[in-house]
Amino acid sequence: MMKLSKKIDYGLILLRDLCSGHEAMSAREIAGRYGLPAAMAANILKQLASAGILQSTRGAQGGYIMALHPARVSMAQIVEALEGPFNLVDCVEDDSCCRFTPVCPTHDPLQVVHRRFKDFMAGLTLEEILGMGPHTLLFQMSKNENTYLPR
């Protein structure tokens, strides 16, 4: 089953906190506020800084701040920064990895699903995810109770 990892979940929590203020904050400070493991928070923040999403400053007044406005950060960037490239199935990147590719009835349809999912993630901004902007994602259950629809 596809689901976001704990690392991505924590990353979103840390990013939300950093989007709230303008002062640099340490990993320990943010982690303590939410009861997150400090070492894991520090690792996540370093990865987000390496990806250019955050800016880090060393020293007594140092810490992390947003390097990009939340409207310019996509969910795809966050996932790739923390987990590496996303591939729905192995053959997305390398057809030779599977001996069934030449005759596989799901190869082409899964390529399409993969591209659509990546496009969706690339178009979904941190601002929308965190409910900070004009295109905030607000969801309600649809009548059939199996899907979510935008309000």
C-alpha cells in the first residue's frame, strides 16, 4: 500500500512550523514543540536544506528558515528531498529491470498512472497542503463515502 513515510509526515510538521515564523529555529527547538525525535528532525531539516527548500545558519543565533515561499515548494520536491526519486513501479526508470516488460499487460498503463501521480505531486504546493493560501485544500467526504472531493 502506498502511504507517506513517517519521515515525510515529520517533514511536513517541521515545514509548517518554519512557515509560521521569520526567525531561525533549531531542530531541537521545533522537535521539542511537537515531541518529535530531535535526531530525526535534525536529519530531515538537513535534507530539506540540501534540497534548497530551507536555509541553515550555524552559530548561537543559527537554525533553519524557509529558503522558498511555501507556494514555490511542491510535494514532489519534499518527497524527493526526503525519500529520493519516486517510482510507482521499478520499470518506470528501467525497462530492463523486469523480464516481463516486453509482454507485460500493465507496463504502459502503470507508466501513465506514474506520470499522472508525479504531475499531481508536482502541482501540489506546500502552501496548499498546509492551508496557508488562496488555494487551500479543504476536503469533504463525497456522497459515496469512498473518495474525497474539494469543497
